[in-house]
Amino acid sequence: MIQLTITENDQQQRLDRFLKKYFRNAPLSRIYKMIRKDVKVNGKRAKEDAQLNLEDVVTVFISQEEADELSARPAAVKAKRQFKIVYEDENVLLVEKPYGLLIHGDRTEKKNTLANQVVDYLIETGAYVPRREKTFVPSPVNRLDRNTTGIVIFGKNSLALQALNRMLREKEYIEKYYLTVVRGSLKEELHLEDYLRKDERNNQVEVSSQKQEDSRAIETKARPVCEGCGCTLVEVHLITGRTHQIRAHLASAGYPVIGDEKYGDRAINRKIQDRYGLSSQFLHAYRLRFADAIAPLEYLKGREFTAPLPPLLETVKEGLIDGTKTLKTRKKGNNKGGTK
């Protein structure tokens, strides 16, 4: 048998989830069989949804050899650091993701990801010591597309990560703002409320004013900042956070993001690529505001963090937008006729 004592980074999670993280190579069927026959918590049988608390002792009646096999991790491969640090304390790390870097691995790339680079950095600084942890790994709470740049939030310990995930799910806590340049002259603030359905096969989404099967509600606010050359610099306040939401939502409203190959204007995109070398969407997560915060992150309430545009996007913005034509806008509820 083996005994696992619950630490601060293991607590406040279900028994089945803890065991699945610890025995990472075991299928779920094996995990639930363990719980039925081979697991006790503090000397007693427990159900899969039992909440684990600090210093609980989980006893698993399997051999050390089987435990080692089921919990074995692949050899670590160090990833070259590409991100910049926006803010860091003992609980959270805000980093600026560069263009072209995945947050998590996919079929094309599994090793050189933002998540792996951040873990390597935290190991180097001593903020994360893998050999002391049974299940916890510092992880991001928000996601950006591969070619979207800007701020990504990481939780450095389990309690902070749980708090951040809750704060991101509930709209009143964390406000996310993006900068983009769209085709067209946007004069008024947009408040768009629609529905989005994802086409998994083509990795695209479809925006509709009416709820459809498998669609989810989306909400986006877009405020024009300044304009020029038939384009507008826009600050986007992302209320919900769905796949490709900003790009698809603005395109459906008649203001496609420049450089966007999936939902944008191909003719305009070709001209901009020839002139500036921009080969993907102009979209940058530039500002985060903690409107409110919960324990243990109460000290972040009211704090705001920003990341400047990357050099290429700054060049494109300066080339396309006449900053002297700053717009004084008025808010408009929904210029598409209301949907939700």
C-alpha cells in the first residue's frame, strides 16, 4: 500500500479528481475501481465525490510498483522562454504571450508551449518544486489563440488557481480588454449579444442572432478609439470568453478584424500583409482589471495591469490609424437590432 498526505496544494478537491491527477496514466475506470476496492481516507471508505482537506491521509492498497507505473511522468524537456512578465507575487503570475505560441500543446506542438515555459520559469525561481507536489501544476486560467498576443493569468498555488478560475467564470470579478484594428469606420460603441456555435471539424464558429442547437450566448462590447485609412482602432471588452468570439462577433457586425484569415476581409488582409508583413489577426489582450477579488486574492481588488502592443502591431497601428482623429463616441445598445 501507499499513503498520500494531503497538502495545501492538494486540498479542496474531490477524491476522484485527486487520484486521477496523481495516477495520471490510469484510465478513469481504474480510478473508480480503486475507490470502490482499494482506497481509504483517514482509515475509512470514501465516495468519489468526497472532499479532501488539509492533512487528510489517502491510503491506496496497491503495490509500489503499480503506483510508480500509474503515476510516472515523462522526462521534462526545457522550453525556451519567450514570454515577458507583467506582474508576479506569491499567488499569481501575469505574463505576456507572444505571437505564434500555443498556451497548451496540440497535435502540432506538445513541448514548447506557454504553460511549459512558465512551469520551467517557476522551477528555476524556486516558486514551484515538482518533487514536493502530488497533483498540482501551475496553470493558466484564461486562453488566447496561438496568434493572439497579450496577458495570460497563471495561478502559482492551488488555492489561488481555484479562486482565479471562479473569478473568471463569474463576470463581476475580472474585466478583460483587447485592442484590435477593424476594417470600416466605427463611430459608436457596440454592445453585441448573440449566440455562437462551434464547428469542431473546421475549427470555426458561427454567430447567430437566434439560439440554435449547441449554441452558447456571447456578449462583446467594442469601443472605437481612433480611425484612419478606412480602419478603426477598437478597444474590446470581452464579457463572455468563447472560441474566436471577438473575431467572429465583430465580423458578424460588419467590422472584421484586419489580418484575420478565418472571418476577415481577404482583399484588405492581402494589402496589409504586403505592406506590413502582418500575416494573422491584429488582436492583443492588453488590459486586465480586477473589479473585485476573493480569498486569498483580496489584495488584487481594484488593481489593473496592461501590456503594450508588440512592435509589429504598433507599426501596423501607426501606419493605418491617424491618432489625431480620436473619436468621441456615444454608447449604443446593439446596432444589430437586439438578439437576446
